[in-house]
Amino acid sequence: MVLSASDQPDQGTPAATSGVDYGVAHVAIIMDGNGRWAVNRGWPRLAGHRRGAERVKEIVRAAPEMGVKYLTVYAFSTENWKRSTEEVLGLMALFGRYIEKEADGLSREGVRLRFIGERGRLDKRLVKLMEGIEERTRANTRLTLTVAINYGGRNELARAAAQLARDHAEGRIGAEALTEAALAERLDTHGLPDPDLVIRTSGETRTSNFLPWQAAYSEYEFTPILWPDFTPQELAAILSRFGARERRFGGAPA
């Protein structure tokens, strides 16, 4: 599939979005609308996913310049296995190619790459690629990019609760240690701060089982823009609006 010049991803990040710290450390994004973007143009859905992967590269490049230290993206949910075999296989191949192609660039740019989600159902070669780039970029500190593949929040919580129960049953922790903090330590996201802001593209207004524990006090922004059209400029605008919000975490207004 060859995209026309007008449909090529934007190159670089405009100066207007560079060097401005919006005070948002962790942004999580539900990257929705790839398939619709392609179908609207009469193209196969996978063309939208390929364009979406290009957008990820742009946002990863731009995010640190906006003060973002952690970026978490929802790439493939536990429910996405219901899609056509062609689309699922195409997505898995795309993930593998992205890791292989971007490994050197991510490392040079100081990006640490992590993956969350249940890996047992994934192809062994893909899992090996994931583990390899995680190890290779472990010491990088400019940005932590977390990619959710075969991820579902309820599945994550169930797995963490089961591990906590096993640790208690086998005597590794006492009953007094069955706390929120202990459960959080067993989540896939252990070691990451909770997201300050969750963005969903494409106009949908559901959370789709994404980070239900971690986003309990996150701010949300729903934009009608389809993910392949989501630019660094749009991210900057959302972060700017976020700065005007008052986060009370259950407290009374100031």
C-alpha cells in the first residue's frame, strides 16, 4: 500500500510544541481509529495500523520536549483477538517489525521500552523480540514508553490478585501485608507512576478496560481525531488544557 503525498505522516515536530514543559509526567493513550481511518479512504484496515505506527514514532519523539517522562499506549487488547485472523496476524507482524526497525533509534534517543499484558498467547518470536529490546533499553531515562499488548485491566488485576494469594498461601507475606500497595507491586505496571492524563482518540468515550487501577484518579480527554491524524500539535493542545484543571484526588475545591 503506497500512501499519497497528502497522506504521508508529518515530518518532525513544529517549534511551537518543542521545549514547553506542561507539567504532565505520565500520559496514557488509547490509540483508537486506525481501521476507520483506512476504511474511510477505501484502504485495508492494516494500512491504518501502519499509519498509526508512524504516529507513535512522532509522539514518542515529541513527548519529552513537552515534559512527558512516561508514555503508555494501548496497542492490542485482550478483546482484540475477536477481530479477523488477517487483521490480528497483520498487527502481530507489525509489532515485530516495529521493534526490529526502531530498536536502534529508541536506544539512541534515550527511550526505555516496556511491555505490559499477558505474554502467554503471543508468538514466541515476538516475545523474544520484546524481551530483547526491554533489556537493551533498560538503562535509558529520557522517556519510558510502555506498550500494552494483549492487555486487559481486569485480566491484569486477576493475575496480580492470584499472585498475591499465592504469596500469602505459601507464607511469603502475612495477612497484614495484603494491601493496596502489595497488589500494585504485582501489576504489570509496577515501578511506573500512575498516569496523570488518559487520552482516547476517535470520538469514543469509553475506557475499554485500560489501566482501571492505575487511572483511578487520572484526568481524561476524549478527542474526535482518529489516531493516524493525531499530531504532536494536538498533544500539546491537550496538555495545555490539562494544566488548567484542578486535581483534587477526593479533596474539597480550593
